[in-house]
Amino acid sequence: MKSLRKKRILAYIVDYIIITLLINVISTISFINPTHKEYLKYSEKYMDAYTEYVKNPEKASLDELTDYSYYVIKYGVVYDVVKIAIIIAYLGVYQYQKGGQTLGKKWQNIKLESSSGKLTLGKTIIRSVILYNLIFVALTCISVYTFSSKNFLIANGVISLLSNIMVIIILLTVLIRKDGLGLHDKICKTKVVEI
């Protein structure tokens, strides 16, 4: 089982790199992301305000820092939408079409199987949504347009906390369980096997 865990981790790293590269390339295309320049502008303003806050907390403006943080996330929504689409396309659709393998899994000679019947497109999509916390990504996208900047940061803090708890649960279940199944595997009735 240790060998399979190691292969899963290496495959995950490879797939994560592929997904991250795709997200970063696609989300900078101007017709896909018309707010990219605003995102960069507010990211720079946020970093300047944060640096000032770290250097001189009593003179820095927390309201300014809060506002810049809000606009970075607001103008980064397209990035999150692209992230959701790519993860579902790669880990859901592509993995299903390739018989349970991603490029990382293929490299490690492992694949995803159903532990109860046939592997379905629905299982691979739901598994990817759980594994990459896409529900929380979607909640962040919705809440940035629902709340004022100050209320959004509170909501985003709660969303981030819940997302981090989910990551810890998934990681612990993969590492601690004798069968190596993560929460995403248990919910979707899937397992990763060596081929």
C-alpha cells in the first residue's frame, strides 16, 4: 500500500502542475478574462498596502488593505471559473475518457476504478469537485458578488476555513486508512489501483 500511496502522490503532483499551467495560461487570455489587467493592478496595490502594513502597522490603513483584497478576489473570479472548468474537464471528463487515467496516473501506472460497478463520468466529475474543493471555489465566486467588501471578507474567511478542513480530512483519510481511500473515494465509491 505504501508503494500505491507514493504513486498516487506523484501522480497528483504531476496532474496539479498540468492543471495549474493550463489555468494560468488560459486565464490570462484577454478575451477569456477581460478583467485580468484590473486583477494585476489590484494585486500590486494589495501587495504594496500589505508591505506598508507589515513595515508600519500603526500608520497603515486596514480599510485600504481590505478593499484591495476584495478587488483582487473580485477581479480574479474569471480565474476561478477557468479553474473549475479545467479541473472538471481534466479530472472528470478526460480521466473518464481515458479509462480512469490522467497523465500523472498513466506515468505512475495507476488508474481510477469504481469500487461498485462501472466507472462513470458522474463519479469522476463528483470526485474532482470534492478533491479540489470546487464547491468552496464556487461559493467564493458567488459571495464576492453578493456581499459588500467587509462582509465578503468575513464570508470568505469562513469558506476558506471550511475548505482547509476538507483538505485536511481528505489528506488524513488517504494517509491513515489502511486501504488508502480518501473521503472523495469513499463518497464516489472509487479506488485507485496499480495496473
